[in-house]
Amino acid sequence: MVKNKVESIEEQIKRLQEKKKEAIEKLEKNTGKKFLEAFDLRKKPIEDIEEFIEELKVKFKNEETQNNEKENELDDDSQNDKPLSSEKENVGFTHR
């Protein structure tokens, strides 16, 4: 009985993996179609489309880096505005 249950679970896993694969394929097909439509690339050769995608990736990474730098600057500025409790102890003179 245990063997049957294990086999049943393995079959369920296989079916779910196949469903997942089909869902991913459908997602890729639908998003690819929308991508081609959005950027009017349907009549372009595959090489041009691949080059366009690479350019978008570079642009996205550059913008992402710039946004992260801006966020870090804002975080640094907000840190400077907050008084530190330990600052009082390290003002430039020492207690004995």
C-alpha cells in the first residue's frame, strides 16, 4: 500500500511538472506576442529583435543602477539627519 501511495504521488508530481511546463510555454508565447506588438517588431529579422532586446537589457540595468544609487543617497541623507545616541559619548573629549 505504501508503494502505491508513493507511485501515486510521483505520478501527481509528473503531471504537475507537465502542467507547469505548458503554463510556462503559454506565458512565453503570449508575452512574446505582446512584446512584438508593443514594439512593432513583427516584420523585423530575428537578429534585429535580439539586438533590440539586448539594448533594452542594458538600458534597464543602467536605469536600475541609477535608481539604486539615488536610493542609497537618500538613505545616506536620512541617516545624517538622525541623531545617534552614541554620538554624545564620542564628541571629541573623553571621560575618565
